[in-house]
Amino acid sequence: MARQKRKIIDSWIIQYYDKVLAISLRLTGNREDAGDCTQEVFIKAWEKLGSFRGDSHPMAWLKRIAINTCYNFLNRNKVKQWDAVEDISTSEEPVPGAQFRTFDPAYLRVLSPLERSVLVGRVYDELSFKALAAALDTSENSAKVSYHNAIGKLRKVMT
Amino acid sequence: MTCKEIQAMIPEILREPGKHPEAEKHIETCEACRNELAFIRSLQQELRGAFPQPPLTETIPRRIKVMRKVRYRTLQRYGIYAAAAAAVIVLTFLLPSLFSTQDRTPEMYTYYETETLEAMMAADLSEGMRISDEAIALYLIENAPMNTLEDLSF
């Protein structure tokens, strides 16, 4: 039983590590934290494997764990991660003639951990509001509000 | 559908064009929704390129590290059960047999006693101890009542 569980997680580490790392990178913004979060995702998956019913794709399940893990990480490290936000709105002049400034990942720092998690989950990782609400332990409505707030804030810093 | 509802669906519309005809038709005629779609499309493209995937040389050692962690956790968790199972086996089988060995009375050793003592008589003491179990022989030498030895004309 224990060996079988470990083998499943091993195969997932081989197949999905890069995808989970990509989600973690988008959410944490740096490789070191993303690596730590990715490790935590697979350990959580090993711990919760019994609750994975197998009716969805393993990656869909891992995505939710990844969003939840990174969201918790961002909350725990709020001060360290989000303290240099003020400079962003004046950091770069818009390119003449362009509709938006060139995107800088640092712009994501204007978002709260919840807004960032919902935006990344929606726009890049193709998760529904329902799945995001479950992953982030919030309501579907709150996830929708956070998504619209995130888009509004990004528009503001990018135009 | 309101503009806000349609704008919330844009990631799905971009992922599966043609699957949301009502919303797509609205976007064609609504400037605000068109702008939103263009903005989200550019966000998708730009952020995808903003964090390039680390090379394999970096991710393979990290994968191995995670696998090792999982093995360690498995050992940590199931090792406790294995230790508990081993303790149950020891308590159930080994300890009673140890105690019973200690608590055996000389009468329980009749077979060994005879064998040992006969061997002792036939050969010498050291030979007798090799034939029988050493511990039993020692027990007999130390604890056998004198009458047993006398009965055997030792």
C-alpha cells in the first residue's frame, strides 16, 4: 500500500513536476520559492492521495493543490513578497502608441495573494471559479470579485 | 448575459473558441468586452514568457530531492507501523519463549538431560555440550537436582 502510493507520486513527479513548477513560478515570482512550493505540493499530494478519487486528471488535482500551497505561501510571506509595490505604477513609461505598457511580472505584486492566485488560476491555469474557490477555501463569489479586482488593478498599472 | 459575466468567461472563450457563441457574438459588438479580451490575451502571452521553465539540469536534482522526501515521509509514517508490528511479534512470540526458557524446571529437560548426561558419560563434558544445546547443558549442570545425577549413576 505504502509502496504503491509512493510509486504513484514518483510517476507524477516525473510527469508533472515542470507543470507544477510553472504554476508556482507564476505565483511566487522566483525559482527558489517556486521550488519549495512545488516540493510541498507533491508531499501534500502524497499525504492526501487517499482523497483523490481518480475521476479527474491528476494534473487538475495537482493544480488545485499548487494554487492552494502557493496562496498559503504568499500569505505567510506577505511582508517579504509585497513590500515594494509603491514604485511599480511609476516604474516604466508607456510605450508611445502602445495600448498597454510592456508587461513586467513585477506588476503582479500590486495584487493581493488572493487576487494573484485567482488571476493566475483563471488566465493561465484554466481553472473554473468553482475549482478556485475550493482550492483557496473561499466562496465562488469572492473568487469572481477578486478576479475582477485583479484585472482592474493590472489595467491601471499597465496603461 | 451582462458584460461582467461575459468578461469573467474570457479565459474559457480564449481556450475554446466557438464554444460560447452567444458570448462571442456579444464581444464582436461590445467595445468594452473586446478590450477586455485583448487585455487578457496579451496577459496570457506575456506572463507565459515571463517565467521561462528552468533547465532539466536544475529540475532533475529537485525532482530527486522531492522523491527522497516522499520516501523519507513514507518511512517516517509507515516505519512507526512496522516498528509497532515488530514489537507485537516480539511480545507475542519471542518474550514468552524467553521467559519460558528461564522458568523451565529441571523436569522439563528430561530429554535433554538424559541426552546431555549420557553424552557426558560417553565422552567428556565438553563433547556433551557440543552435542546438546549449550545453554541447556549449562542449565543442567548448574540446576539439575542431585538425585537426577545420582539416578544416572553420574
